[in-house]
Amino acid sequence: MATGTADVTETSDPPRRPDPPAAPRPSGRVALGAVAGLAATLLVVLATRLFSARPLGVTDNGDGYRLYCGAGLRPDTLDGVASWQGGWVWSYALGPPTCADPVPSSALVIARATTLVTSGTWSPAVLGWTYAVLVGLVVGLGAWAAAAAGRRRALAVAVPVLPLAAATFPRFFVSTYSEPAALLGTVAAAVGVAAVLVTRREHRSARVVALVLTAGGGLLATTAKVAYVPVLVAAVLVCAVTAVGVRRARRAGPALAALTVLLAAVPVTAALERQQEAYESVNAHDLVFTTVLVELGPPAAAELGLPPEAVALTGNGFYNGPPRPEGQAWWEDAIVRRPGETRNAALALLAGHPAAAARAVGVGLQATTRADLPYLDALPASPSRLATPSGDPGWSGARQPDLAQVLDDPGRPAWLPSVLVLVALAAAATARWQGRARRWSLAAGLAAGTALALVVVAVAGDGYFEVFKHVWLAAYLLVLAALALVGAVGTAVLGRWRVRRGE
């Protein structure tokens, strides 16, 4: 997700090979880390305008309640709800939890922690400041670790931070969604990978810190929202193949990978069970009607055991679409009583048609071009306004052809994200022959591969319903992949120029 060259653990070592002496550390690493951390915090603060009276945040689309109810937050609005207020709600009253089973998320842990340092009322702006400081802490640690290989190489950790300069991503820090914790975790993992790639195996303490950032970031992202499990997989993979020193010390990476998997097992399993319990029917409906029937056409209904009248619902999501056919025997049987079977059959049918599956993933990748999510207002809501009933049907992906119109609106080439993924993966596959540019190519491939996996999980999990928000984190990773590819090209050109000059 950033730059550098990792040492993969070898299969064997010469007998009784001693550890090499520790590499000399550049002086001033603590000061460099402190400056880098402060700069990152300031970048987030400026991007979200936290110094102003009207910071940038994200309107609650109804998902926020599942988290803030567990933190004992009650929206200070006329109707007592936070969703669709024409902006994000500035003020919440503090009290006991208002729901018995809030969504299990690391974002809830962070939100609860911020309520402990406030009294009377609470604002998402407090969360914004908290996440800004946490980003600074992560970047500071990463810069300290990367600086073990030299001060210039410490600049590698700036790459994962650069996308935060635009409000597209950090404005989620000022919200009660699970996404902000996932973004923080992904940034931490990316910073950790950057430090891993620029250091060498003899930089033992630096690499251990970098690996802890990588593993911890993947764990934080996945426990924020289980759909982000590809970030954890990427983090574990990096830890598993990274060497630290030689002989016994080199096992630190694989050991940390195994520990991370063990720590993630219980919360991830619990989150999956909660998802199935609460949303299995919703997800089954969305997958069948917003994606499978859209891509495969009317014949797919019969293959799924649905009657001909089911075709009329093609493109309609469970929420924000036309009324559901509740009470009709075929829908109740397929979606309410047997959602798991229906969903599995839909996925199998889609997998049996590779072209349709590729189109579905392509739609998810194209949706990353709209990561700005303008349908979720960025400014604070008016305290005198009542909530509107629902969101925009095109942006929610709940109705066709509204979704197609939104996809085509930005004027960006629809094929661009797909080509970016292919180029990044090809660059990573050929990295061993790229000289100094290989570190950039490996980073690009890791970021693009993780983004692709996030898109696949999003589409397979809930179809096209609200696909723009579901692939928002993938958009951040694609930006990292693009930056890494630019770095690879720049490094290759600079290297060739130096060869011609005889340097």
C-alpha cells in the first residue's frame, strides 16, 4: 500500500548463522515521527474543517443508529432521529444505551470512549478530533519505523496519508458510522506496510513496530465492519511473509500473523452471526433482485425457483424501492423462510455465468469513482428541520434505471478502475524484474488486490444496493494503488536517467 522492499522469509538458513549486527539508526527519528504525526493530524483537521463552526461530516442514512444507540447517544432533533436530516446532527444528549444489541464494531468502542471525556451533550466533531489524533499517532509511529532505513525513506508513510487531503475520505471521521474506524484501520495497515517495505530485516525493532501497525490496522478495520475482512487478510499475509532478522527473530512476522487471526476469530464470527440474524433476508433480496436478475435477465428467476411475477421486481432493493411483495407466498418462502438457500443459489448461478459475474464486479469497481457520495450531505443539519422519509433511489441502488444514471453521471471512464486493478496486479506479478521500482509495484498490487476483494464482498453480500457506500473504502485503496504506480514509473524513469548519466 505504499513503498519499499520486503524481505520474504526464506525456507532455510545456513546452520548456526548468527544474527547480523543491528543496522545503525539515523538520529532524530523520534522528532521526525512527532513532526510526521502532527502533520497528519493537521491534514485531517484541515480537510474536515474541524477548526470552523461548520465542519464536514456525513449525513446518517439510518445505519448510524445501530452504532450510536449503544453509546447512549440521543439525537437532539425535533423528531429524535439522526437519519436524513439534510446534514449530520451536531448535538446528541448523553445517557444510557437506547438499544440492547448495538452493532458489534470497533467504531462503537471508540465512540463510547469519547463520551467518557464529554458531559451534557456530545457531537460527532469530538469523534473527528479523536480520529485526527489517532491518524497522527499511527503516522508518527510509522515514520519512526521507516526512518530506520533513512530519513528520505520515511517519506513512504506519506503515501497512505495523501488521499486524506480531500474531504472524500476523512469526512467520515465526523459521523456515527462504522466506516471511520475501518478507514483508520486501513490507514494504519497501509502505513505499516510502507514501513515494512522500506526497511530491511536487520531493522528489527522498526520492523516489529511496522508489523504491529499492519496487523493492528487490519484487525481494527475488520472489527469495525465484517465486510472489510479483505483488509485483515492482506495484513495477515504481509506479516506472514515478512522476515525480521535471521534465525529465531525471523519468526516474529508469522507469529504475529497467527496471533492476529486468533484475535480476530471471535469478533469476526460474532459479527457474521449478527449479520445473518438481522440482515440475511435483506441481503438475499438485494442480491437476487438488484444484481442477479439485472445481469442474467428473466430466465434467472425460474432457475432460482421463483415465479414469473418475480421478474417485475428486477432492480428493486429491499429498502428505498417500491413496496415489497410481503404476504405473497413465493417471496415469503424464498426471502423470509429460506434466505440462506436463496442467496447461495443466486451466488452459484452468478458464478456459473462468468461474463455476468465480471459485469457485476465491474459495476462495483465503477462505483468507486463516486466515493464523494454527494447524496450524504457533508454540512451540519438545521436543528429546526424534520427528517425526510428516505434517501435517493439512484444512489441507494434500490431502483433501476436510477442506478445506471448515477454510474454514468461523473464523466469518468467506466473502465478506469478495472484497468487500474489489472495494471497494478500485473506490475506486482512482474515486480522481481523491475529493480528499484519493485517496491512501488508490490504496494500497488497489494492495494489493488485488496480493493478488488472489497468490491467482490460488497457485491456478493448485498448486490447493488447502496453499492457506492459499500465500495467507498475500496476507492481509498485504489487511490493508493494509483499513487504507487506513479511511484513505480517515476522510479524506473529516474533509474534509467541515472544510468545514462553514468551515476
